[in-house]
Amino acid sequence: MWAAFWRLTTCRGVGMAPGQIPWTAVAQYGREQCGIDDPDDLDDFWDLIHTMDMEFLKPKGGEQASGAT
């Protein structure tokens, strides 16, 4: 699962801050690299990757304080 997450991080949009990994990238990866054909299994795969991504994107303690003026 970690390998999939780290590979999918290259698909995120970048602007002022990193964006979320798009569902389309997760679905394509799940189908092509993991052989996930069942829609329910694909939803489970999305839930896992999305949860990991949300945790990864959470502001870190020191970063919040340094940005405040």
C-alpha cells in the first residue's frame, strides 16, 4: 500500500501548496497496477489512499507557527 501511495504522490497537482491525489489517478493505478476490477474493491482502495493522503497533507506543527504573522 505504501508503494502505491508514494507512486501516486507524483500525480498530485501543485499550486501554492500540494493538492490532493486525484481519484482518477487512484482508479487507474488500482485497475492497471493492482488488478482491481470490482467497483467495491476500487472504492476501498480509494478510501485507503485518500486517508493516507489527507494525513500526509495535514499541516505540521512547526509549519503553522512559522506562517503566522
